[in-house]
Amino acid sequence: MTAQLKPLPAWLDLDERRSERRQMNIAAFVQTQVYPAQVGVRVVDISTHGCLLAIPGGLPLGRYVTLTLPGLVSVEGWIAWSKNDQAGLDYARSLPPAVVERIISEHATHASD
């Protein structure tokens, strides 16, 4: 007997990871309720919906964290994936495009670097 597949929900095509990601290399901090001390990370890329973090040892999947980019913004979200020394942060609330552009203009990695 073969299992019958259910149709996928319409919202499944709205994969926010497809949003434009911009290369970065900026020092930041994460903080969790489990680890209240700030832990240093690097933001490797950023978008309005999430970012890629470089963090020694990674972070537990599903962990709720606060990411702070000093002097710019703090954003909360969940660790969507973690592998080796990298983790993907899915923001609880999207960053406005103007905020992302400000971060990029002040800290973007340039092709000539």
C-alpha cells in the first residue's frame, strides 16, 4: 500500500531564506536566557528576515536569542539551524529594509577587501 501525499500549504513557498543576503563581517553579541552573559559572534551575512552567524561551537537549534550589533540594533529570534561553527538566525520580527541598508552601508564587506 502506498502512502498518499498531502498537498503542501500555500505558505510553504514563502521561504524567507530566499530574501537577498548581503555579505558582512561584523562583530556582534548574542545573549540567551540560558546563557545571560554576552557571547561574541560574527555576522557573516544579513537580510531583513535573518542572518548567518559565525560562533565557535554553534548554538542549539531552536534557542531564542538576542543579537546585538553594537551601536546599531538589537534583534531577537530563533536559531533555525546550526552546524559546526555557524548558525542561522531567523528574526522574530523582520528588520525594516532601511535598518538593513544602514547596517550594510556602515559594515558591508567590499569586493576589494
